[in-house]
Amino acid sequence: MKKAGSIPMKLLVRSMKNTYKLIWSDEALQNLKSIIDYLEQHWTEKEIKKFSRLLDRQLELIQKNPLLFAKSDKLKNIRKSVLSSQTTIYYGIIKHEIHIVTLFDNRQNPDKLRDI
């Protein structure tokens, strides 16, 4: 079997098959835009890059293993992944797709989640 670098090709192909496609809801995209706008006004470039890397890593974890994070007790068929003390990612799994429902500001009233 051919190798890609030092990783056997068979492992690479199996790994690629296990990655789920990310689909963002309009609400989740609007939440992300609001977060970015806030960060640009109040944080340094270094802190923004750190947040971006954190979000990328968390989304990668969700894509590779969507069952890793707990089910939401507020939303049926939705899981939650705490990104930071301020933000939680809520997502659903449909076949081989991850549907990002919202990036929720944890400082808000959690009852707002019921409206999603």
C-alpha cells in the first residue's frame, strides 16, 4: 500500500470518509458575523486569531466525531459543544452532515434557545 508521508493511504482514505460536511444555518452565520464584529471592535488582532483557531479546532472535532459532545437538554436532536465561556456551538447530525444551528452567547437567557 502506498503511503502519504508516513501515514498509510488506507488510513487517510478511512479518515476522509469519516469527516462530515458542515452546513451553517442563516442564524449561525449571523451569530458568527456578530461575534466577529464584536471582536474586531474590542479585541486585538492576536486575540481574534486565537478565537479563530479555537473555532476551527472545535469544528474539526465536531466533523471528525460528531457524537463526542453532549446532547442538549433544551433542544431535541441537537448537540452542544462549549467553545468558550461565552459561546456554545449547537448542531444537529443528519446522515453525513453537521448542521450548525447557532453559536449561542452563554450570557443570554437560555430560554432563548427554545425559539430556535
